[in-house]
Amino acid sequence: MSTGQKIGLLGGTFDPPHWGHLWLAELARQQLGLDKVLFLPVGQPPHKVGREITAVSHRIQLVSLAIETNPNFVLDTTDCARPAPHSTVTLLPLLAQAYPEATFWLLLGGDSLRDLPTWTDPARLITQCRLAVLPRPEAIIEWERLATAVPGIKTAVDWLAGPTLSLSATAIRAWLREGHRATYLLPTAVADYITQHQLYQAKTG
């Protein structure tokens, strides 16, 4: 185990970033004793090809606003600045170059752990970092299937303990498109930026 920094990695589309992202990051930071958590917006998520995604310039700014009050949270644009395709397993070596003495934890919800076999080369991924996972009551893990698909997965997971926030960016976007405000769903600075730039507006025509 490296004697260097302990760094959490929270990747995502962040379209938009919400309290659920921030809660997972802070929970992991506290329980694992992380020195920092990198928020890593992705340029074009491989599992969302063909879906309309907010411009990366907006999403970077939204993440910056979401984390601005926490000095332990850091915006890292490595993933969105590189050419496609974007996958976590090819991102980790780039981060290892930037933080050569660090030990990494990839922060996930239980639903992402459940779906890990659909990721690019998950068996190699768990040799590059540990997984910090917050269980979700609705995400049932079929361990036999998961361990067959990703050998070694059981010993790669560090479980987080705490309440879950059942928020999703998809649901928040839909709520905003219906003309509602995002008060108490998003950090105030994020909600204000969305209003100012008229993001997630109802489609017309």
C-alpha cells in the first residue's frame, strides 16, 4: 500500500451535480480518511452515446460551483479534456501519473457496483484502485454472478455506511423541464447557474 495520499475519485456526467454526489464524496472522505476527493466530469460517457448531454463547459462550471465550499473537494478535468472513448480503466493510469504516490478509491453507489460487469475491463479496473461503495436498498447485488464476471471483486470493495439520498440527475432534469425550481435538490450556486443560463428548459416546437 502506498504511503502517499489517499484520494477518492468521483466520476460522472454531473448533468447536473446534486447533493447525492456531494454526500457520497464526503461520506467516503470521512470514513476512509481520504486526503481529497477528485470530481471528474466525463466528456462523453460511453454508456450514454446518442443521448443529449449538456455542454462540458457548463458541466465543469456546475461542478466547480457545487464543490466550492469544501476545500477537500477538487475539480479535475483530466477525463473530459482527453479524446474519446472515455472509460475509467483508461483514466486511472493518467491519474496515477499525476499522483504517483497515491492510493485511489473509486466512489460508487451500490447500483454502479451491481452494473460493474457492463463497464470496460472491470477486472483490470479493480487492480488499479479500490472501490468505496455506498449500498442502495434497491440495488440487489448478485454476488455469484458479479464474482464470476469480475474475479476478485469481493476483496476490492470497502463498504461505506450511511443514509442514501435517492436523487438522480435524470429526475432533476425532468423536474426542471416541467418548470419547477430545484430548491433543496441542488446546491444554491448550482441552481442559480442553471437558472441564469437557462439550462434544462422545456423543449418547444
